[in-house]
Amino acid sequence: MSKIILASILTFIVGFNGMSGTVTKSLYIVSGSLLSVDNNLSPYITFNDNPVFTQENPIINLYIGDTLDLWVYNTDLVDHGFVINDVNVSINIAPGDSVFVQQEFASSGVFIYHDSQEYPKYTYLGLAGLIVVKDHSQPCFYWNLKEHNADWNNQLFNGGTVNWSDYDPKYFTINARSNPNINMDTLARITGSIGDTLHLQIANTGQGVHSIHFHGYHGVIKYSSKNPSHIGREKDTFPIYPMETMTIQIIPDKSGEYPVHDHNLAAVTGNNIYPNGMFSTILITP
Ligand SMILES: [Cu+2]
């Protein structure tokens, strides 16, 4: 038996017989530049798997009952914070310092980890990702929804202030990419076959509401951080508010390629060019 198969079986057993595991992970706060769909560069800060900057914040996957052992390193020159929403984690990290976080996740769902210092400044500048806690081993896709205005990134990064009530974002991203690049992200692009049970794990870490519209299929809300009473609702459009998370389950009844996009037309643009925004397609094979 190969090690990979053995590891998969162990993960399955650990996830489903009540024996919980420990997932050990490190995150590095690193500043760099966000490359937008039209090759514009904006100052950006993210959590990374190692001290090298990437545009995307890692997705941390757990099974229900798992304990997360997490080291967070601040390689930046200013203070940052580390918060996991909806669980009791909130820590300050001095420049060059690191913190250890241990947290058990007793229920399934999508949890945002982010830097809440001077909120929304550092969350807006990129420091926000997803922790997904599952109670199944079915296929999952992951969307970290966000938007930004390049001028504001420059202003905030250089110590300036902005008036959040005048927020006018120009770029709209899923996992830090815009159309047509979203479909190249295998974590983001929803693919499967007729009858599969697919899960879309969504967090809105931006400052605008994003209303996700599915063509071709309806989805069922399986988790909602903001409106637990909406669990079980079947629809084709899902408004997701800033810092809200949601799990949508789709069981495709036909094959084809259909758009999935933000229903707000402005959010399907990139610096006013259509359709360079929050637009993807779901691809279902027979
Ligand atoms: Cu639509």
C-alpha cells in the first residue's frame, strides 16, 4: 500500500470515527504586490505558507473535531494581529515576532482568519483567509471574495487614511484572481459530474456585498455564519456580506458549462473593463 493511499485512509478514519487529529500549520505575514488582471500592481499583504510572498492566503482544511496547531510569523515591519472569527482567537504579533495558536474546531463551517488591527485596514490590504472545517470527504471548492481600489491600497499602505463611506472598488477577485484567470485556479473552478455532491466554501473578506449567481443549477445553503436560519434554502443567487462565510452545496442534474458570477454588473469588471471581474464557469461532465 502506498503512503499516499494509507494517508488518505487514515484521514478518512480520523475524520469519521470521532477520533480527532491535530493539524500543524505555519503562516507567515509577508508584504508584496498584488498583480491585477490588467497588470496593475498594488501594495498587498498576505498570510503565506512560507516567508515568500504570494497573492493568495492559504486555505486551511480541517475535519470536524480536529485541533489546529498554528504558528503565525510576522515578517513585516509593523504590528499585525491574528484573529479567527467565530472562535476565541485574537492575538497581537510584534514585527519579527511569532505566536502559537491552538484551537479545536468542534463544528463544521467556514471561518475567516485575518488581521483585525485598525479594521478594516489590514484585512482590506489582503490579510484574510479561510479555515474550512468539514464533516464529509466530498469535493470542495474555495472562494475568497474580495475587491479593491488600487489608489486606496497605495494610500493605506503608505500610512494615509481613507473615508470608507466613499469606497469605490475597481477590481473584483476570487482567490486574488479575476476573470479569465479564475478558471485556471483548480481550487476555485467548480468541476464535477452529474450527481456529484459538490461544496463551494465561500468567505467574503472584502468590504462590499457580493451576490453570487449560478446559471444552470440551484444550490442549497449548508452553512451560513450570518444567517444560520437560512440553512437548507435552495436558490440560485446568494448575497454574501463583508466578513460573512457560507457553504453552498450543488448536486448537478445535467452536464454543461454555465456562468457563476457576481450579480452586480460593476463586480464583473476590472478597472471598468468587462468581463474582467468576479466571473467563473462551472463545468459538469456527463
Ligand atoms: Cu447571472
